[in-house]
Amino acid sequence: MKIEDQKSKMVGLESLLCILLLIGFTIANALPYDYTASIECLASPHKPQYHGGIIQNPELNEGLKGWVAFGDAKIEHRKMGNNRFIVAKSRVHPHDSVSQNLYLQKNKIYTFSAWIQVSKGKVPVSAFLKTQTGSKYAGAVFAESNCWSMLKGGLTVDASGPVQLYFGSNDTSADIWVDSISLQPFTQKQWMSHQDQALEKTRRTKVRIQAVDSEGKPLSNATIIVEQKRASFPFGCAINKNILSNNAYQNWFNSRFTVTVFEDEMKWYSTEPSQGKVDYSVPDAMLQFAKKNNIQVRGHNVFWEDPKFQPWWVKSLSPTDLSKAATNRINSIMSRYKGQVIGWDVVNENLHHDFFESKLGNTASAVFYNLAQKIDGGSTLFLNEYNTIEDGRDGKSTPAKYLQKLRDIKAFPGNQNLKLGIGLESHFSRSAPNLAYIRASIDTLGATNLPIWLTELDVQSNPNQANYLEQILREAHSHPKVAGIVIWAAWKPQGCYAMCLTDNNFKNLPTGDVVDKLLAGRFATKSVVGRTDGNGFFEASLIHGDYSVKIHHSSAENSSLVQSLNVVSSIGTAKETLLVQFSG
């Protein structure tokens, strides 16, 4: 081979290597996460997210290429206007549908979406991936006829290997139409980078501080010290009556949290253990403690649908007497604490239980919200539920079921303008949290534009408890649609509900160390010290909240000047500038 040919080949290999490196860099750093979700039924589906990801023929523009029948279904390719899609018909079993063979990798996080329509009615449709060890749930939606609904979900897998994507519905008489399918993998590093990007965009604001003298001239090389006094993001923990008489508990709690909820003390069985004998002395004292320490309180709860947790005397009431008792209850507690709590869990666990609706009719919950609005309409009225983000296998409380319940409540006359909130209890099991499903579920619920809170967050005891708690807290706090987080770890000498943050001497357990770590880092801003530039400016990225700013310059008569600063979201606005003027 000639030297020129060798050089040419080497140049070609170097170019190829550069291209490959560039591709690798692009793959590692590209594809920001798409938080968008649709809860509207549309005439035409949107384009697939991430151009379909690893899905072959995601828009069905190439006929049935890549797609096969699953189970006993028959499939066909259809076109309506300019839109092409796939239909599974002649379904005999719930899982009969369309399918595509894929290969998934261990430790990758997969976000999934598809647009679904059915041939008749309004039918729940779910997405699954069949692995070598069983089927993994990816998400669900209530699909309708004559319009397209977005199904958004996600999953992680335990082992690398081939899988089959398929859809399912218990209503086998309905044909399933599918279009704009996407399955996008992300590495753990990429997933965490999404959190960092979202945190910077939604929880922080770049602040410019300018120091000037009495004549308005910039002071260069002035020392700036910025200290956060209070973060604005509501982050808290449940408490119980033990805190009223325990100084160590009070000191530990007050130094960390800005919001709380009472574990049991506001519940009906606590405030009215016998009919007509209402006692609010304990929650009154707890509320005064919270007010004294500038801690906000969530009202938990007005009604609990679980039959096991009704006051003993309620269970035997006739429907007429139960209706009267329920009306008295909601008037009593909400009137007493009107304007003193930031939100109410009006109905608790209504997707899993139906004590009141089974006795008072299907509109009982809607009636309760109607009454609540009239009593304390200034507070956010929450529907509080578990397993909406924790476990997709629980079909009773999927995001689709949650959204349907919200629609039912708002459909009741007079409820159209309710100030609703979404309460996600977030009681996680011993298994690793499915971060893809958590994020996608919050995306879907967030499309309502209602405030979303994690209201009772805990993780069952296991060797990875602290690690799992940190993963969930990072995921939730960074999500643009999450408005607050409350941990369910009220201290009792005999132990907490499922997870404690301290021992009985109020020394942190590993879970408490996680909380302190995040409070010192992602949830708050440490003290920032720096010097102004030649134009007297100093810039910092600050977590939203209240700050004190101290400025010192040798030319000033006073050694330093302290000024307050409130940092709020600056999305869509110009940079915030604080102008501080010294007396010369």
C-alpha cells in the first residue's frame, strides 16, 4: 500500500472516529426529558415523543412494518385523512392486541407513550411489556371512540433481554386503535441530569445584586454575603400530639420543616369519638404550636372512605342519619379551622373505598366538595389517594382513574370552579421506586394544572430504605408540577407508621440524614459569598425563598448594610435585579 493511501486511510479512520465520538457525545447529552402530556381527547394524535425512540414505524407510515398481532387479535392498517394507524379487532382475550418485539437493557429507564382510541364507548386500555419473567405494566388511559387519548407511562427492567410490547383491555368487544407510539431509553446519569435541569429552571432564579454609592456610582470589589432565611418550597413532615410535650422533638422538627400535617388528631374518630361529643382541644394545641413556629398546616382529613376507620357510632347510622352526621362533621371542622390551614384532604382514599358513596349515592364525594367550597373555598381542596404513583399494578388508582374521579367531582352542579388539588400519598414499598412511572404519572396529572402534593411520603423498611427515599425526594422535588412534599414520619416512642427519621433521642437515622442532606443542598441555598465586579454587580443562582443580603465596602461609612430579598420564579421574565445603595 502506498504511503499516500495509508495516510488517506488513517485520515478516514480519524474522521470516522471523530464522528463516532461526536455521536456518542450527542447520545449521552441529547434528548432532554419531555414533560408534556395531554389529558384531552383529540381529533388527531400528536407526533410520537422522541420520534418514537426505539419503536420501529412509530407513526404507522410504513404500513404494518414492525408490528404483529398479539394473542388471538386480528390487526389491520388504516388511514383516516392524513393519519395512519393500526387496529386490533376480533379480540377474544383482554390481552389480544398489537405487538412489537423489542430489546430492553438492564438499568436503563424507559419512558413510554402512545395515542389510543377504541371503537366504542369509554374503555380503560393499558400498555405492557412481556419479559422472560412476566409482564411489566407501562401505563393506562381511558380511551374513547371518535378521538385520540394519550397514554403516558414508563418502566425499568430487572434484566436485559427481548420483550414484547402489547396493549390490553378487559372489554374485549372494543377494537383498540394505536398510533404515535414511543419508547425512549435513558441512562441513570441522563435521568438525573433531567432532574438537575428541571431544578435549575423551576426552583432557582438567577439574581443580580448591584452595589452603588450614595451618588449611584457602582462599587466594585464589594463583599456580598447572601444567606437564606427560609425556602419557599413547602417541605415538611407529619407530627402528632407527642410534639406538644417534647422539647427535643420540637427542636428537631422546627429546625427543618416549613409545613406539617397532623397524623390522626383531626380525623373524625379523634375529634368526635362519641356522637355529639366533639373535642378539638388537641388539634387546637397542635395548630397553635405550628403557628408559633411559622409552620403551615394541611387539614387531614375531613372524611376517610375506608370503612375500618369510621367512628364506631357512624357505621350503624341509617342513610338519612349518616347524611346529617356527615354534614355536621364537615361544617364543624372546616368552620373551626377556616383560613388556618393551607389545604384540606376533603375525601381520603376514595378510589379504593366507598363507605359514603355506597350508603349515600355515587355523588356523595361531589356533595362533600360542594359543601367544603362553601365553607372554606379559599383553601385548596384535595382528593388524597395512594398507589397513583407508587404502584402501577394497582388498577384502582391509576392516574387515569384519578383524573376520572376529578371529572366526576367537577361535573356535579356548582363544582365547576372548585379550587381542587391532587394529593398523592406516596407510601412506597420495599421495592426500588419506578422513577419512570412516577415521573410520567405526575406529567399526566400535571396536565390538569392543579397543584400536586406528595402528602404522606414514606418507604417501608428495607436495606435500601434511605437510598430509595432520596431517589423519590429528588424526583418529586425536581418535577415542575410538584407544589409541596410532606413526609409521613410522625414520631412515637413505640415507632413510626412505616418509616422514622430519628431514633427516640432524636438522633438522625439514615433516612433523617437523607433529609438533612437535601435540605442543605437541593432544597435550600447555602450561604453565598463573593465580590462585585467592575460595575458593582454580583450574580448568583438562588433557590426560591427569603434571604438576607449583607454588603460591605471600605468606602462606605457603615461597615455593612443588610437588606432582605425575596427570590421567586422568573420563568418568562427578565433577570431579577436587587439595587442596594450605600450612604457614602
